Amino acid sequence: MAKKNTILVRLVSTADTGYFLVKKRNPKKQPEKLSFRKYDPVVRKHVEFKEQKIK
């Protein structure tokens, strides 16, 4: 059986609210870390979300 190409990564809010999103990423096609500007409902603003590994 083949190994999966995608890994799950955790996108953590830079507003230090503890809110996070989970996305899939293919490390062979996209070696750099993900970074998105998304809505954080805890602070009710758009903030930057940066990638961390899921523990």
C-alpha cells in the first residue's frame, strides 16, 4: 500500500487566543510552511494563522 502524500497541519492564530484550524498540505509540492490571514472568532478580527505540527 502506498504512503499518503498529504499531512495534517495545525494553523494557530497569532493573536494568542488558542483558536486553530486544521488543513492538509502536500510537503513534496509545497515545502514552505503555510500562512493564512483568516477570521478568528475569539477576537472577532482577521489575523494571521501560522503552521504548527499536530502533536
